[in-house]
Amino acid sequence: MFVHARGFDAVWSYIEGFNAARSGEPLKGFREWLLLRRGSFSNLPWFMLIREHVFASTDPGALPQRHEHVALLEALRAALAGFKMDRDNIGVEGILRRYEPLWDAIRTR
């Protein structure tokens, strides 16, 4: 993947655009996979979940600071690699099945 800008916000925007152009298929199950890793439900989009994971005390909705981009990009790379591995091994359906109890717990509150 080649992105002109090096910032986390530019990269996740590029990935979001690619995902939208492919009707959501490339990232299908990614947010759920991140929530499973988190261990609890959140209404944050996937890119904010990455930021929350790396910088827990930072507002995930704020734009990243200059010094945060390298860590965020590395976390994104690792998350995408882990997601790809699980998606290749158990498929999107397997990820979504594992996510069901987490979703059911929030719906029954």
C-alpha cells in the first residue's frame, strides 16, 4: 500500500476509502475483532479503537499528535496482520461467532 502522507489519520482514511470502494469486504469483521481483543463493547470506529489501545488515556476522537503517529501506524500494522491471520484461519464467520456473546451482553443490558 502506498499513501502520500505518513500520518495515521491519512492511512486510516485511505484504508476506509479502499474498504468503501470494495463494499466493506476487506474490513468485514475487523471492528468486531478489535472489540474481542479489547474484551468489551464500544461504539468507537475501528481507527479510534486502535488509538484507544495504544494511548488509553487520550481522547480517541482527537486528532493524533505528531509524536503518536509512528506508534499508531505500528499498532495498525500489527492489528491488520493479526486480523488477517484470524480471518484466514477461522474466516469472517468465525470472528463474528466469537463476537456474538459480546454483542448479546450489551443488547441485554
